[in-house]
Amino acid sequence: MGRFADQFKSEQIDQFKGKYFSYDELKETLNNNKTNNINESLQEFISTFKEELDKQLKKIYICFIQNERKLYVAINSHLHIRQNYDTFSIRQISKELDDLKHTAQYTYNIINYISINLNALKNLLRLFDKAFKSIYGELSTLYITNKINTVGSDLA
């Protein structure tokens, strides 16, 4: 396993176990096809590889959306309380602060989840470009441009 893969695994948290980018599998697939010089099978490999990237991005996006909703509910559940803080007992204030700390940690975890998954995607695309640039060009540029320009894309 490489340095990036080790770092990627070490930064993962149990809360999102099984929902991270499948970096090791995609890197292995990439490494197994580096020496393939047959154009037809190379085009098939690239198509399959891009489909797998799409699947991985969808998995990450779905996880984010599910957790974004939970976070929204957690934040909104505290907004109505603001007017009533002056009537809170010490115990209620302490509970409220604990809840807000939990919400802040949850927010950090979601940001971290997105960040390390995007780093994995960027690193994998960089490896792809390095291996196949002479044959295919820069997939990273084409892939991201295509995702941004797709109607209804969440990246636009």
C-alpha cells in the first residue's frame, strides 16, 4: 500500500465506514491496466473506469445528502431555543452546550468526509493521467469538466 492510501485509511472515521471512496480497488484496477496497449480494450477499460468513478461519487454524494439532512435537523432544533436561554437552569444550559458541541463535531466529521474523499478522487485521477496521458490525454480535466457541464450536475 502506498503513502497516500495509508493516510486515506488513517483519516477515515467509523461513522462513515463503508461509505468512503474505494481508492484501493480503483488504484489496483488502474495498476493492472497500465501495460494494456490494445486500443479497443483500453477504451473499454476507460469507459468502465469512468463508470466506477461515477458510482463512487454517487455513493459519496448520497452519504453527504443523508448526513446533511441530519445536520440540518440538529441545527434547526436549537434555533427556537435562543429566545428562552434566560430561563434555562444550569443543567439545561449544560445540556444545550453539549448538544451544540456534538453538532459541531458532526459538522467537522462531514466536512472531513468530503475532503478526504475528494483528495482520493484527485489522487486517483492524477495516477490515471500519469499512466495513460500519452494515450488518452488528461482524464482528470475531461472527467471533471464533463461532470460540471452535465445538466443537473451537483458540481455546477
